[in-house]
Amino acid sequence: MLANTLDTAAGPEWNADGDVDLRLHDVPLTNRRPDVVVYPADTIDVSPTRPEHVLLVVEVVSPGSETTDRVVKRDQYAKAGIEFYWRVEEAATGVPIVYTHVLDRATASYRDGEALTGILRVTAPFAVEVDLRQP
């Protein structure tokens, strides 16, 4: 649902997909397969996708991936220069929480943005509004 919402909100110049191989580094070889990747539509045939072509990465945390998604991937995506990182976790209420992060290029790390639940409403990297309570 989030990939479809992002794809529509981003407009025709961007794609949002959940089936993207992301090559962070060649040496040492570091590949990731994020849950959602937003990248320029004109790079759809570039495979694997490179960080310089990625605007936003979304990871959905599942049991067993908490540390990887909260720490390891966050650090890898920031060091690779990906501007926006969102992490989706399920709250005790069952409604997802979306944690937004924005790259601080000076430190090659993410600054915490908002933690959104209920209605996801953001203006960056583009305007998006979605009711997270909908299945």
C-alpha cells in the first residue's frame, strides 16, 4: 500500500517499487533489498540500482530485523548518501508508526524527523498523505 501511495504522490518523474536490488558498495560488495525504494523513472532499467539514483528508502521492521533496520541499514543508507530513510514499525495498538529520517550530508548520518501514526502526512521529499489505519 505504501509503495503504491508513494508512486502516485511522487508523480511521473519518480517510481516507487518494492522489488529493487540496491547496490550500496562494490567493495566490499554490499547489496540491500529495501521494502520500498523511490528512484527516478528514467533509471528504471539500471540494475542494480545505485544510491545516487535513490531519493527515499523505506524499511518495514519485522520481528528479528529490529537491529538491522534501526541501526545497520540506517547507517549504511546514510553513508551511501540516500537523502530520506523511513522506518515502519507496528505500534502496540496495531497501527503502524512511520519514523522519518533526513540525511545530514555534513555528518553522513540521519537526523530524526517525525514519528507519525494514524495519518501519514509529509511534505518532503514530496507531499504524501495516507491513512495508516487502513488495511
